[in-house]
Amino acid sequence: MDLVTRLDIELLVNSFYEKVKVDELLAPVFAHVDWPAHLPVMYNFWSSMLLGDQSYQGNPFQKHVGLSIKVEHFQQWLLLFHATIDENFIGDSALDAKNRATTIAGVWSYKLGL
């Protein structure tokens, strides 16, 4: 199935962050996260990106400035994100999600001077 509904986005986000929470490299970066508050924000972010619903308001990059992250964190984030999509979805929107995540990782790495 493709990523076409808000429920699909929620499945993507929940499945992805379950991987992040136990990942040796990424879990420490996300240790401070209030998951019940964070997950709905991520649903809105990815719904806005992939479904165009404009439910996300904010500046996601600013929330990452000052974190102790390096290029390898972005690489691992992408690896897990792409794996989560491949495990759950197929189609144009799934490919779009992977492309957008790759673009975000590249732009943010550049902006952070990595």
C-alpha cells in the first residue's frame, strides 16, 4: 500500500520512531524527547510534507540546532526511515517520502556545517 492517508503517516512515524528509540547511535540523541507530545507534531509534519494538508506549523530545523549530531546521525536516520518505508509501503508517495527525507537530511547537514 502507498502512503496516502493520515493513518498511513501515523504508521510510518510510529514504526520509524520505535526503531530510533532502540538504535545505538540515535537513541541517545532522542533520549530527552517527550514522545506523547512529539509524535503528533511528527504526524503533522509528514502529513504536511506528503499529503499537503498544512497541519504542521513551526520551524523543525531550529529544534535541531544545538543537538550533538553529526553526519553519521543523519545517515542512520535515513537508513531507518527508508527501511521503515520499505517495510510498510510501496508506490509514488512512498518514494516521495524517501526523496524528501533524503533532501531534508542533506539540507540540514549542510546548514549545520557537517
